Amino acid sequence: MSAHRRKFSVRWLAAGGAAAFAGIIGVAMLLTNGGSACAAPPSTTLKTGKATFYDLAGTSGNCSFEVPADDLYVALGPAQYSEGAACGSYLDVSGPKGKVRVKVFDKCPECAPGHLDLSRTAYKKIGAEIDGIIPIKYKLVTNPSTPAPISVRIKEGASQYWFAARIDNHANLLSSVKVSSGGGSFKSTYRTDFNYWIIDAGAGPGPYKLKITDVYGNSTTVSGIKMSPGTVQKTGTRITGGSTKVTEKTTTPATSTPATTKAKPTTSASATAAARTSASTPASSAPTTASPAAPGTTTQVTDPALSQPLVDLAAADQPAPAC
């Protein structure tokens, strides 16, 4: 049985099609309120599940990242993807042949909690390709190392009147991103399903400071970010290595205006799923380098912005949190 995802894959039909999809909806861990998922502490508990694999067929994943240089990534089902809150975190996955660390990169629309859809490269490190589906154990990694410091990408179509930025190499799950333009006050953003942080009314012309906070309360600020749509801007700043205890969590959703039509994602869930129709080698996308920002200082904070959605990546057997 071929394990790469097709529009109507063998494994999906065998699982019962519409009935299985209804089951996924029924066991979703995170509810939606005003466009944000309910808060839940991240879990690093070791869990059991199953893994399959897929190929990107020349596209990118729903998290809007460039393909990792090591080609080790994973797509999660809707519940664990949590409207983009899982993007950029890392999982350690163990299978019959060994262990691999993968970056959360994509959404797998048909995957139930505990079903991880790995890149072919990652899958082959822990299982035999011919098997197609293998049993696994997996857990969320706290303070993982990243291949580079934090980078920021301003989305195509952004301007001083509509701000949209993607953050990469942040390692832990992110809780909030705030933006200051030209030395002004910080403005809150909200996160989209396609992993961009948005201010519908804009943040000004820049240059920008971005205050980035993870779910453990670790925070850092990167400076000198330009309004340069489509360019990956590298910094010298990392956020890992701090606290591993959630300092504050609530169930209050982000209080931002819903995205306008400008915020239409370049990569939708349906487009991503449709693109996984062949077993061609994933295409790498080399980032364009802009002037690096001045390194920031990593600190530990208790910030009201931690009311942004958190996600329990490893809680496949736990009920949804109360909201």
C-alpha cells in the first residue's frame, strides 16, 4: 500500500471515510471561539499512535514555512494542529527502526489525534517504507535546538496599513507576538491558521520591533525588521533555553478584529491536501536574506498576552478543555 497522501487515499477509505471524519470532529481537543482555540497547557507526556508518510509534490505546508533543510517534518490532524498554534514546534517520534525529531510543518485534514503524517525522509528513519503505517510513540520537545536564530517573513500584500508576519525558528509553541513601529507602542497581533501574525489596521511603516513570547513565558525582542514583503529576514536572536513552566494561561481568546480579505492565506488547508497527490521529491525554498536585525535579549515574563491559544500536542487521549 502506498503511504503518500492521495486525494482519496486507501488508508482513508479503509478508515470509514465520512464516518471517520465525523469522529475526528467529535474528539477535537480544542473548541473555537472568535477565531481562537481554547487554552490548554502543552504536554510533554509520551503518547502512542501511528505514523504514515506523504510528499509535498512541490508545494509548502500549511504552516507557511520553507521546507526544512533536513527534510524532517510532520503534518498533524486538525485537533493537534490547533488552527496553527502547533506550527514550528518539534516532536520526538520513535518507531520500529529508531527515533527522529520532526518539525510541525503542515496540517493533515484526515488525521485523527495521535496519527502523525511524516515526511518520507522522517518516516524511513523509524520504519520500513513498504509497511505504510507503523506504530509510534511521540512527545512534544521542550526548548529544542533550532537550525538557526529567529527569522521573520513579511507576507506578500502587507503594507503599513496591513501587517502580516511569519515567525520561524522559535522552537517552543508561541503564545503571542507584539509589534512596534518606529519606536512606538507595541500592538497585539492574532495568529491565522496559515501561521501568520496579523494586525488588520497595520502597524505603521516600520522598521519594526517584534516582541515574541512562548507558552512558557520566555520572551525576546527582535529589531530592525523592514516592511519587505516576501523576504525572509534573519536575526541573531534565539528564544530557547529558558523556563519550562507555563507562567500564565487563560481561556480568553485573542481580542482582534477578524481577518479582512487581505489576510486570505496563500496556502489553504484544501490546497495543501490537494497538492499531496504525487510522490515527487519535496522542493526546497532558499530564503532571501535581508539586513540582519540587532540581537535581542531573552527574558522570562508573565504577560497577559499569554491568553492566546496554547495547544496540547500529545494529548490524543484527553478530552477537550472547558471554555
